[in-house]
Amino acid sequence: NKNEKLLLLRDAIDTYPDFPKPGIIFRDIFGVFRNIAALRALKDLLIEHILFLEVDLIIALDSRGFLFGPLISLELGKPFLPIRKKGKLPGKVVQRSYELEYGEETFELQTQYIRKKSRVLIVDDLLATGGSMEAAIETVKLTEAEIVECLVIIELTGLKGREKLGVPVHSFIQYD
Ligand code: PRP
Ligand code: ADE
């Protein structure tokens, strides 16, 4: 059942204190990919959740969001687009800079493949300060698409990232 799946998933996420900088408690999603039972549990949880969403387009964040975007895309039968760190995407792009828990970055998104009023699901592995997700939201809004939900596997609730986003957020595993 759902609780067992959540427990399997939580158990598979590895914790590294003081990585990549002192004071950061790093939650490593790749532990899930080394544990097939946990990976299946996550797939089930994701599918169960997304089947209720009405979206036209899946957009995931560079790079760990890419682990989940195409999977969701296949399940929903809707296309996938990447948001990438700057300088990687050809063609016309919109961009937005942001700060994250341990640095600074710029996101880019190709505009030519997004229709105005598209209903978008934004996907990432983890919500920490929310800086990355906020920048992703702002980037998507530059294309005049509508954001249905931000979906993350892990939420670091103590950082209150969700409060700065102003769109619905769903997470499966929470750490304080
Ligand atoms: C990590 C993580 C999220 C973001 C969360 O990505 O995958 O995208 O940080 O932090 P925030 O909520 O404080 O913005 P990172 O920028 O380390 O890049 P990666 O996915 O390429 O490892
Ligand atoms: N991205 C930002 N903060 C993080 C953390 N504490 N663990 C893993 N990824 C992160």
C-alpha cells in the first residue's frame, strides 16, 4: 500500500552531512535508483499522483528533474521539455537567474515548442530553498503557459521553499 511504498522510498534516500558545503545535509535521490524495490515504489507513487492531473506538457529541471520528466511524459502521453542551465539549449530561449542553497545559476527554456495557455507540470527531484523552482516557474511564465503543479520527490520543509512559489506543490517525502 501507499505507506509501505513511502517507507521504502524514504529508506532508499541517502543522507550526507556537510555536502557539498559545511552545514548542508545532502539528500541523495540516486539511492532510489540503486534499490529496485524503492524505484518501483516511486514509479507507482508517481503514476498514482499524476493520473489526476490535467496537463498538456511536462517540464523538468536540469539535471535531476530529468530522471522523472520523461517517465511522467510516457505515462500521461504528453510531451516533455527540459529547463536547462544556461548555454545548453539551441534556438530561441527565455532565461532567468537564481540563487540556490549552495550557489548561483541561470535557467533557459526553448519557447518555440510551448503553446500559449499550455497546462504545464513542472518536475524536479527536490525542493530546498525553492530558488530553482521559483526560477523555473518564472521562466515558464515568460512563455504565457499556465502552471498546474510543481511536483518534487523530496521537500526540505524547514527551508519553506513552497511558501515563495504561489502555485500548488506536491512532494512525497519531507525532511525538516
Ligand atoms: C538541486 C536539486 C534542485 C535544487 C533545489 O539541483 O536537484 O533542482 O538543487 O535547491 P533549491 O530549492 O534551494 O533551489 P542542483 O542545482 O544542485 O543541480 P543538479 O540537479 O544538476 O544536481
Ligand atoms: N539541492 C539543494 N539542496 C539540496 C540538499 N540538501 N540535498 C540534495 N540536493 C539539494
